[in-house]
Amino acid sequence: MSRSIRTSMLELRGLTSANTSAKPAPERMNQLKSLIREIEDYPKPGIRFYDITTLLKHPSGLRAVIDALRVHFAGNGIDRVVGIEARGFIFAPAVAYALSAGFVPMRKPKKLPAPVERVEYALEYGTDAVEVHRDSIEPGQNVLIVDDVLATGGTAAAAAKLVEKLGGHVAGLSFVIELDALKGRDKLPGYDVQTLLRY
Ligand code: AMP
């Protein structure tokens, strides 16, 4: 085990106290950064990939992240937590469980078996789309959207639009990581956007 990871484990012990309604201190959130592996030029040259698997395997790191993702929206009457494929599926069900809400998978096209709604969004080259089952969210329900990384914000903006297409109310969006330089937040005006770690 590397020295920095061992140090973080000791420091993080204080992060997951029994009082999980308290907001985690920003300096403690920053300790979590040492658990995220940064990989240069993946999946293609010029991209720095933020690999969360090193955080996920860390017991108190994982607990701290789930506690922090839920804490801002606790008491907001969240009915559904939407996880965006694929890495949103890792965090959203745990957040839903912690908020006593239901979990809804938002998937890439043609993965869901029952009737769906779809929203398309622009990529650098071409378009992509997200889909959810039509019966996964009811009109008026309070919905929290969760993903691992807010990068350009294209996926998250499409996710919010899709929830609204079903009549849901987007109570907020929660991300583990925000990449400031890509200005994803600008694509989400008027929404309550919470991110734990900013780069
Ligand atoms: P975007 O639509 O540009 O905000 O991209 C969002 C999705 O792409 C997120 O769900 C992330 O899983 C993934 N992603 C984008 N950039 C990165 C990155 N540098 N490191 C890790 N994941 C990324």
C-alpha cells in the first residue's frame, strides 16, 4: 500500500462519523482526491481520466463519498435517484438506499426492454442519447440525478431534460468529480448542482 493511501485511510476514519447528517468539511473531501487515480492519455491522447476504482475499493473512502452525496439532498423528499450509465450505476443505488428513495437506471439506447422516452444530445462528432423506462418516474416526483464525473455537461443536461419529459421535478444533480475547465455547470443553469471534488 502506498504511503499516501495509508495516510488517507487514517485521516478518513474521522470522516464517516455516526452523525451523517452533518456536512463533510471541504478539507476532508479533498483528502478523497488522494484516493482517485489520474491516468494520462486515456482513453485517447490529451485526456486525463479520473479513475474512481481506487476510491471504490477503499472502505471508508466509499462510505464517505456516499454519505457526502446524500447529505445535501436529505430531507428534500427525493422519490427517485437516477443513475446515468455506466458509472452513475455505481453510486446512485447506494444514494437511493440512503435517502429511502427508488433507483432508476438511465441507459444508452436500446438497452431497456419496456417502452422508453429518449433525449438525444450532441457530441464532439455526432450525437448520443439517453433512455429511461416511461413508467420509471411519475409526474410531480422529486428526482435526484447522480453520476461520477461532470465533464462537458452534455450527458447531465440530457438526463435532466429526460426526467422533465416524464413530468418529474429535477431536485438536483450530484457528482463525485467536476472538471472545472470544461464548464459543464454552464449547461445546467437553474439546477441545484452539487459536486464533491473539483479539478
Ligand atoms: P460529459 O457529457 O462530457 O459531461 O461526460 C460525462 C460522462 O463522461 C461521465 O459520465 C463520465 O463518466 C465520463 N467522463 C468524461 N470525462 C471523463 C474523465 N476525464 N475521466 C473520467 N470520466 C470521464
